[in-house]
Amino acid sequence: MNRGRATLWTCAGHLARPGRASGPPICPALSRRRAHAAAVPPVWRPSSALDEWVQREARPISLRQLTFFGRSLTESRLLDSANYCRLELPTRIAHRLRDIQTLPYVVVANPHLAHVYELYLRAFERFRRFPDIRTLEDNDKYCKVLEDTLKEHATVIPRLAIGVLEVRGLMKPEETDKFMNTMLRSRISRRVIAEQHLALTETFNSPWHFPSAQPVHDPNAEAVGEIFLRCNAKEIVERCGKTTQELIKRAYGSHFDIPEIHINGHLDATFPYILSHLEYTVGELLRNSMQAVIEQRKFKDAKPPPIEVLICETSQHVIIRISDQGGGIPNEVLPHLWSFSKGPRRERRLENLARVPKLLGTMQELQVPGDTPNEPHKKHGKKSKYSDSGQHHGSLSSLTSRPPDLRLGIGLPMSRVYSEYWAGSLEIHSLEGFGVDAFLQISKLGNKNERLTTRASMDAV
């Protein structure tokens, strides 16, 4: 155990008694931010339960496995899915709890990170105590627990982001970013598992599904749970582009000329994917490009140059290149492009994040006052196969919203986490004074396992 680490944490509980920590000195600013957190006496909790779950390995899955399992949905398969969630979710949460416990005491004492820890601890206790799911009634009860937890955890992303910004200086930036990436990747993995099961349950209970009949896979089906089987790159870019243009127009005013979006290349390229992940990433890239072009003063009295999108399809991947002439990324920002804690404009990022108490990392939550919240997930009667954005109603997109011009400073690092989760990649190439090329690579076959940190960084405290 390294000196200064959180040796005073109980293995399944809160902070131990203050005053015994041996970490680095606490700065006055951090002391003030922690004042209200210190008012609550710490609670001692036993460690045996967490120790047991941390010994378990998470079992990574692929889009293909999720699709194959959900194609022919029977009662037995639905219950198997529920019990997979029942064991997998507390396992993955346990490793993240242990990761938090290994942080320096002065870091985990931050009220925002402590809040996340308490949320995870409550979810861990809730999930690990749920008994075997043997009937459809048991599954309905379990789904209620999943939905309640998804709602409760809508505060996690902004709390984590504010927390790592506030503790900057108490940890090495590389360690802070590694922690943030691990937490977000694990969070995505848990939501994928939970929302896929909720979507399968909704399918099973729908009036058009006949569980007693011989299961037959419909080759023309567009989705299996949350997974769209044939996401068309061109259609996704067009849809995200149209939404982004409308958001930019409302944010900057209708008198601004909005850049057009030109799409070229392999326009028929398709691949299986979870639509909300793709929408968020493409939406962020397009929004960044449009804002950069609009804010270039030289285009103020002239028609702005278009955003050029090139789609390339290979045997293994689909690559989407988004190019703009927005002047490039400033040199002082470029080295910190993928960091959650480094870089300039820290105070503005903190201020803006404080205005967003809930954040799920979806394009749909960029609602503008007066917008109609998204319709719940529907299997029939959709105007477009993408009209519900692949979102189960458990995603709660309509419960979290932020102004489209509110810059949080975490869009690109979060987009990279999303893109790398299913074995893809995201790269940014900037030519200062001219523009930016963003390259989003997507695994075309859906046969790559999710990328997650399967074990805690330290198995014992």
C-alpha cells in the first residue's frame, strides 16, 4: 500500500474518521468546498461483501452476442438475461467502488466524488441482494429496480466531471484521466446491459409478441433491443446534422448562416451499433465543427464553407471523416484535447457543469426550451426507423437537458470513450489557421468485445 493512499476507507463503506489521513496537504479552496461534506459523520461499514464481489471477473460481451441472444426471445431467454444482469451489474460496480477506495483520502473526500461513491454503494447493495429471478413477476420487480437506478444515476457524469476538476493538483493529471475514463467506460457498460434487458422485456411484453409461439427471427427486423442491426452511416450523419443545425440556429440566432453538410463516399455503408452512442459522438463532432465555422469572423458577411463528411467502408470497419474550415484548434488547447481535468478555461467548465445537474451523454438531451421531449420507445408506427433514436424510455433523455450553446468541455473525451467502447477509435487532426479533420472508426462486424477495465486497479485495500 502506498503511503497517502486511502487506507482509512472501509472496503464497503464511507470514509473513516478524518484526522488520520496521511495524504498531501489540503489546499484552502478544497477545504471550503468540502466544508458541507464534513458536517455529516462518516459511517463505518463491513467489507466482506465487497471483497467477495471484487474477486469476480466481469464478463465482456459483444454486439453480436447481444444480438444473437435477443433475436429469438423466449421466457427462458428473458430470465437468463435478467440473471446475467443480476450477477454482472454488482460485479462491475464492485470493481469501481474499489477503484474509488484506492484514491487519496483528500480526493475521495471531495463532496462530488463522495456523492458518486454513495450512489454506487447503494446500487451495489441493491443489486447484490436481489434474489434469483425465476418468474416473469420476479423479472418485472427487477426491471423496476433497474429503472429506478438508471434515474438515480443521471447525476453521475456531471458530478464526476466537477469532482476531477476540483481535485486537480491533488493527483497527477494522467491518473485523474485514467480514473475518469475507467469510470465512464464502466458506466457505459452497465447501462448497455441494463437498458438492453429493459428493451428485451418491453419487447417480450408487447402485444405483438407471442412468447408461446415457436420463436422465429424476422430477417427484416431493424433492432434487437437497443441494438440497431443496420445503422446506415449516411442516414445517421444526415439526421444528426439536421438536429445540430437546428440547435445551432436556436443558440446563435436565425440570422446566422448555418454551414451546409456535404456527404460523400460509400453512402450505403451499414453496421450494427447502439444508436445513442453513435448519435452522441457524431452530434458532438458536427456541433464542434459548426460552432468553429460560425465563430470565424472572416465568414461573418459571407456564406460559410460547408462541413465535408466522407464515409469509407472496408471489410472490417466504417470510417467517418468530418472536415471543417473553422480555423483549427488553438495550440494551448490541443495538448489537452482528450483530458477531463487539464487545459485552460477550468473555471468556466466548472460553472457550466454546475448548471447541468443531470447528464446521460445523449444527443437527445440537448433540448431547447419549448421542444417536445422524446416519445417513449415504440416498435410500431414509427415515421423513421431511427425516429426514437434507439432509446428505451429508461434512458430518461427527456429528464436531462442543457442549452445547446452551453460548453461543458467534456464532449470530445466522452466521445472517445464511446467510440473506443466497441473497439473503434476517434482521432482529431488540426491545422491551425485552417480547420480540423475528425476520424471516427467503427467496427463493422459487431464481433468485438466491449472494452472495459474488468478488474479494479487494486484488488485489496
